[in-house]
Amino acid sequence: MSTGKIIIAISICLTLTLLYMPLATAGTDVKITNIKVGSGKEYKVGDGPFDLNKKYYIDRDYVATSMPDEIKGAQWIMTANDDKSSSGADFLTFEIDKPAIVWMAHDSRGEKEKGGVPPKWLSDEFKHHPDLKIDVTDTNMGFFTLWEKEFKKGKVTLGGNTDPPATGQGSNYIVLIMSGTAQAVQLQGKLGVTWGTIKK
């Protein structure tokens, strides 16, 4: 091999800014038990992860047609749309065997963007993500919007769909569960690597 001068200059600059990242694994490893419903209806854990074209109510045939990456792999509790007028601070309770992120899929007609008002327990306790939505075949609603809260291992308590001052909603919520924790992450990094002169 002839003698020569090889100059390799590599500069890698990486800047990452993550304002919010849900650090979650697939939701199907959370054990959901002891589901209790104020109406007495038999809510149940959905079969496998939540996905497109799966019925999300126990009493309707509506399905999701699109959903954000943030909830892919989540388990879900199939609620009853006949409970759309439910009320009560502990209308729905269940237990989880590890820390988890609970996503409430709420009727978009009950959000301020459409002139509605969500229940106080939802707006006070959960973080709203108006840019995250689940499109559905319920054409009157159009889509759910998502609300998020981190829960510790143990009992999860959720209020009713029409608890004050709720207005506008015409369909019941559904509940999605992802294992993991939610963290605010501020990550900024810059990597510079220079490979100089190699003489052989």
C-alpha cells in the first residue's frame, strides 16, 4: 500500500430537546384487576393491546381508525357507552400491580375546543393533550382527545363522565393503561468528534 496521508474529519453535532417524554413500556404487562363500576355493568380489560378496528365499548361496535404513537401497545378497559351519563367521584375503580400511566380517552365534544367542558376531576387531576386524538367510527363524536396521569401501584379511582361541570359530551370515556412513568425530560447534548491526520 502506497504511503499517503489520510485525513478524516468527522464532526457530529447532536442537539436533542425533549420537553416531555412518556417513558413507558408496552402496556400489556400491567395486571388490571378488581374492576368495579358504579352502574353495575361488567367492564372488562380489552383483548390484547388497544388497536385499530377493535371494539372499545362492551355495548357498541365503534372502533378506532387512527391513534397516536403514544398509546400504541396500551391495554384498555372496555367501558359501556350506556354509561355516558354516569356520575360519582368513584364511579370506576380498578387495581394495577405496578406504576402505570393512565390515559383517559374523552369525547372531544366535551372539550373547550368544541365548546364543551370536561369533568372537574379530569381537568384537575390529568394532563390534557389536545393534539393527541383517537379517530373513531362514531361519526357524531369524530374523535377522542387524550388526558394523562401517572398512578402508583394499587387502586385507581376515576369519576363519572358527566360529573360537574361537564357539558357537551355525548359518549362515554374509555381508559388506556401503559406501564412505566411519565417524566419531564430536558436533554440537550452536543457531540463533537474530530479524527485528525492518520499517516501510514
